[in-house]
Amino acid sequence: MANSFKQLAEEAEEQFPQAPAEVEHKLMGSVRVTQLVGNVVELYLPRMLDVLRSLFSPIDAPPIRDIKLPLEGDTDPTNHRSGPHDAERDEAQA
């Protein structure tokens, strides 16, 4: 018993060995639009979130990436670090 789906696929390949130009053109257009949307999301979405945050936060609030965290066990409020790399630097200096 022959596989009728396989036979239909072979007949279609014989009739249309290559995709019609119109289909290929539409497909490439869709790929370009998808790439454009991806680029817009990658480039502008993070900034748009910062803008929205600044709109809905107090006027004097610093950007999230500029917030300094206090050192553990430190009672001096002026001694701050901005991330784990500063802690590594402090250990290396000690």
C-alpha cells in the first residue's frame, strides 16, 4: 500500500519545483517586518520602561541603575556601593 500523502507531496514538487515568486516575496516581507519589530523591542522597550517609571515616580528619585546599596553591617550612611563588583573591589583593597 503506497503512502498517498507522500505521493501527493512528490506530485506537488514535480509541478512546482520552486516556490512561486509572489509567495517568496511575501515571505521575505514578513521576515523583514518581524526583524523590524524585534529591533524596536530590543532598542526602545528598555528606554520606554525607564520613561514610564520616571513619569510615575517622585521627581527626585534617581534612576534605578544609580541607586547605591549600603554595605552590610556598615553604620556609616555615606559608605555605599552600587553592586557586587564594588564589594569584590573592597575585599581586594583590604
